[in-house]
Amino acid sequence: MRALITVKAAPTPSESYGETVCVAALRLDSARPTWVRLYPINFRALSQDDQFKKYDVVTVDAVPARQDQRRESWKPRLHTLVRELHLPPWSRRRPWLDPMVEDSMCRLNRAARADPHAQSLALIRPREITRLEITPHPGWTPDQQQKIAAYANQPDLFDPGGRTPLAAPRLRGTYHYRCFDRRCRGHRQGMRDWEFVAEQRRLAHLGDRALAAALRRKFLSTMCDPSRDVAFYVGNQAKRPWVFSVLGVYYPRRW
């Protein structure tokens, strides 16, 4: 498939892969663009030449993810991935993504509750963003810690120095917003964007209060400024399809 990478979710522990990243993309080689989910990807294990960025156009062989009921889910064969080009902001991205923007998060929720095979990825325009809640991350669960330890202890012929365990971020974020559905009573969705975690690592020298303030400035004040045409990339969970998270923010300037 030929696809435009739109989201890299924050990595989560995996016993088989050490850590996995879920990537959302817009498939460009179908009759009309459609959402796809590429999973699993151990992004840190990719070589520098193979690591891709948001808004890269790539080609990759993939097969339907048979253990995932979500229709958008594909398992990539990463050795076939080729980066084709990068779309700079925002004029070259908007022709592909503006037509994908929807107004009702409520509709997605209703559909997912009625049918686990319903649409699981979308780009949703909020009517009103009330706040970005920042709270301490609780750390990995015992099950996640066990997966990390099992992977880190596996011998690796290509990395005799050992594997670096995946560290939990210090903080987590939750967007509170209303969509344009006339019956909307508000949405509260956790932030799972790779950039949200990467920004914490970049600002690791800050205390928790200063770090939370910096995250709010970037992910709320800057990205969600009224001068921007804001939309949220959202995706649901395979085991709980009615639970959606914010995977990233689309924020071109208003025309």
C-alpha cells in the first residue's frame, strides 16, 4: 500500500516486541483515501534509514490483521517499507486531510457500541475544547513491567550491549471537549500521541509543575489556538471498541 503517515502513538510494552507503536495513516492508493492502522511496529528497533516521520508518504507491504476485528487494522512487513517523500506543512497536507474531517465524535461512539467492526479511526473537529488535563502517569502495570523485563532479558545477537527497557512517561494528558453533535454532552479522551511523550523526554530537566505548564502551552495554547483549524486524530481500543483516545492533533492555520 501507499500511505500518508498521520499519527505515531506513544509506545507501549510488548513481550514479543519489547515495545510497540500503533501508526495511523491515510491510504492513498485506493479508489478514495481510507484510514489504515499499521501495527505492531517496534519503532526504536528500526534503523535510522527505516525510521519514518509524521506526514511521510511511504509504501509498504501489509496483510490484514486477522486477530484484530477493526477493519482498518493491517500488519506491516517492515522490511518492505520505503519512504517516498515528506509533505511539509500545511498546504500539501490539507488536500488529503481536510476532506477526512468529521464533526461528530458522538456518532463514532454510538456506532462502536453497536458494532465492534464499526469505524475505529477518524479525524474529528471539536466545537469547543475546554481543557487539557495533566496528571501524573501511574507507571507501568505489573503485567506491562513483566513484558518489558521478558523482552529486555532476551539475548540479542545484533545488540550485545543489551536492550534498553521502555521507561514510562512522567505525565499523561486528557483532552476535554465537545463535538458538533447537537446532543453532545462532552468527551474526555486520553492523549496517546508519540510527540506528547517525546516532549516530556526533551524537557526532562523541568520539574513536574513546569513540565505540565510546557505541555499545556504546546498541546493546548499553541496547537489548539483559535487561529487554527483544529481536529483530533482519534482511534479506539481493540478490546474496548467504545473507548476512543486522541492519537494526535491536526492544526493547520485557518484559511
